[in-house]
Amino acid sequence: MGTLTLPRVQSIATEFRNRFGRAPLVVRSPGRVNLIGEHTDYNEGFVLPGAIDKEIILAVGSRDDRTCRMVAADLGQTFETSLDALARSHLGWPNYLLGVVDQLQKGGIQMRGFECVFGGDIPIGSGMSSSAALEAGFLYGLNELHGLSLDRLRMARLAQRSENEFVGLRCGIMDQFTNLFGHEGSVILLDCRSLQYEYVPFTRNDIRIVLCDTQVKHELASSEYNVRRAQCEAGVDLIRKHEPSVHSLRDIPRGLLDEHRREMEPIVYTRCAYVISENERVLSGCDDLRRDDLEAFGGKMIQSHEGLRDEYQVSCAELDVLVEAALGVDGVYGARMMGGGFGGCTINLVREDHIQEFSGTVADSFKNMFGKAPKIYLSRISGGTGIVNLDARG
Ligand code: GLA
């Protein structure tokens, strides 16, 4: 963990102590990037994400009664409820914590009340998975506090389900899995069907992962996300009528999709075709990384963006301007929108010695079009969620 984290750990732990009069258990929970493989996770496909050095710090403690007290330190907001009256809150953020408790209770785990103070620097709504960081980090803390003995995979599934059922986004498992399985210096090739994974080293010191944040999140983001998922399912349902063994788009080779193209609504075909191509790009992109061929890898990132923009249609003007501007700069290997889409960030692989030129050019183009500067973050691949030892850190 970087030294910059220390003041945050201390201030969150201190806020907990001041409010609740005892020492908390402290958890660090990271955001994530995804190099390639977008909208493939819920289609049982492949993704290539990594945890990053943006994080949420959570201080948690358990209570003997059934009261749940939550504090979003950065927002200056508090929320209190009882384990017997879990209901969605209009504040938004409590739902990520309550959803986890709800899942544990549904799983037959006898819960006790808790207190939780959290804060961090993962920009909200940026596509860096602040929500998964909150869900998985909180679950990790409860697992430790209450000795639940859940392993990381179980926690990832449970955190995903809490978002599906309590928050209402039918997300795949990529974000929660990455949060819990992140590994310093490596991205994760995850097979979202078998949940087998492999760490792929990403350690080139001369290349930086640069995130450009549009700072917009269009209203349609979550409803359109669920619509995309339903369109993919419609394609699978249709093919399954001919091939009963087919379970997801993962089982459908391009040829089979094409064979039944005429039976599908054109939009369903286009969405499915994107997912099938994107899965191929993840696998061949991993080979590029293993050969250290960043030119080839970057080319696949660009194709991924084009597919997301034209076929899957989850990009937006702000993202497209950022990608186009990035591709005009020397030393940029690849650029594409990242995450669910309709706002959030682009991810760019940029040579270290071109970062300044990159930032200037991209910011200017964005400002010319939209009248304000994008936020630009340099990120490093970091480790996954874990306990912060307060004593060792003073
Ligand atoms: C969001 C979801 C993920 C994944 C991405 C798109 O981040 O939470 O599960 O589907 O969008 O790749």
C-alpha cells in the first residue's frame, strides 16, 4: 500500500473512534480498471481487469444489538437502520452495504448489528467500480469480524448478488471478483463461466495506465445496462431452440450466430456479434501481452471501443471525443471506454514520456467540445481487498 493511503486510514479510523468510542477493524478495498473485455462477464465470457491504487477505506465494528450505523465520511452523511427493517434508502450509498447484509441474512447467517465509517478516492460513477469496492470491502470486514469463514470466491459471488438483488443492477462478476482477487503488478484473465483465472503480468515501467474521466453519468446507464443484458439473452434463447446445449453467448461460435441471423431482430444480432468478437479479442490480446506486443494489444483496445460505440452502443459523445483525441497523440498504444458506459472513464495505455503531451491534448479537445476539463488519473495495478494493520502503520 502506498504511503499516501496512511492519512486516509488514520482519518477514517479516528472518525470511527470518535463516534463509537472504540477501535475498528480497518479494510482497504480497491477500485479497478479493465484492459479489455467489456460487457462480456454476464455473458460467461472473458475479461482482463486489475485492481488499482484508488481505494475505499472502511472502518467496521460489530454491535450486540440489531442496530446498523453507517457513515459516508466524504459526503458527511449518516444512515441508521435495524437488521429487522432492511429497506432501500433514497441516499443511494447505504444500499451497497445493506445489500450485503441482506444477502448474508438470506444465506441463513445470523447477523449482529454493526457500525461502519468509510471514505476514499475512487471517483463515484466513473466506471472504476466504487460500488463493488464498497460491497466487497464491507463484506470482507464482516467476514473477519464475525468469523464467517467465507472464501474470496464466495464473497465475490455474494457481493455481486447483493448488487443484482438489492441495488437492482444485473451486473456480472468482474468488478467484485477483481476487487477481491487483485494482485500487484498483474491483470487477471478471468473466465466468467468457470471462474478460473490466471494472473498476467503487467509490469512495463515505461507504460502508464491513464484514466480520463468524463465526469458524466447519463441517466440511462443502469436501465440500458439491463436492456443490453436482456438483448444478449434473447439471442441465446433463440439459438437454444436449435441447439439445446447452448447456455450463454460463450457457447455460440460466430458461424452459428450467423446461421440464425435472419431469425433475430437485427439489434439482437448486432449485440451478440459484438460480445463474440470481444471475447476473441480478450484471448488474443492476452497472447499479445505475454509476447510484450503492446502495439497489437492496443489495436484490440481500439477495436473494442469501436464495437462498444457502434455495435453495442454503450458509448457517448464525451467518451468518443476522449478516445479520438487520445489516438492522435504519439506514444498512445490503445484507448477505449471502460466499464458499463454512458459516461465514466476511458482507459489509455500511454508511454511514460508522452504523458504530458497526452494530458494536454486530450484535455484541450474535451474542453473545446464540452467547455470543461476531464479529470485525468494515472493508475497502477495494486493488490486486492485486505485488512489494514493499524499498529504497523502507527
Ligand atoms: C459494469 C458491471 C460489470 C461489467 C461492466 C461492463 O462495470 O458492473 O459487471 O458488466 O460494467 O463490462
